[in-house]
Amino acid sequence: MQRTMRSMGIKQTNIENVVEVIIRTRDQDIVLSPAEVVCIDMKGSKSYQVSGVETVMAAGSAGSSNGPVFPAEDIELVMSQTNCDRETAISALKACDGQPAEAIIKLMSE
């Protein structure tokens, strides 16, 4: 298979030591971690094949250096169950080590 691909001018290279891959859209960030990435070079045109465990987060929240990042679903769950704003939900998740159930209980007991 490799020989056939090389004869067609296709070269495949594994990219080593990849920790995570973040795909940013307007609506959400998709984080693949741990990730495996393969670069496929077809006659000068490169494409990348990415695989890993997917986590969907709020737009702009993945890879930020403002502390821990929580999945959008967890933030929305805390907001809907406690009728709080986004910042309050994130603060509660931070205080509860990212556990949505604990964050909900914390906010409801205040």
C-alpha cells in the first residue's frame, strides 16, 4: 500500500508529540485530545487527518489561558438549572472542580 501511494506521489507522515487539536467555529470549539495527526502530501498539496477523543466547548473557550475550560453543555446545564448568568456558572464550576452537579447544588444553596 505504501509503495503504491509513493508511486502516485502521495507521502504520508505521522506528526509526533501532538497533545491536542482545536477546531474553532463561530459557534463552538471542538477539542480532540489526545490527538493523532497524519500529514498527507499529494503532489505539493497537504491535507491533515486528525483523530482523537472529541470534546465540544463554547466558542473561544478552548485553549484560553484563563484557567480551566468547561464544556459548553456543562455551562449551559448549570445556567438552566440555577437561572444564573454565564460568568456565575463558570465561577461555580471552577469552585467545584468542573463538576456540574456540585456547581448546581452550590448555587442553589446560596
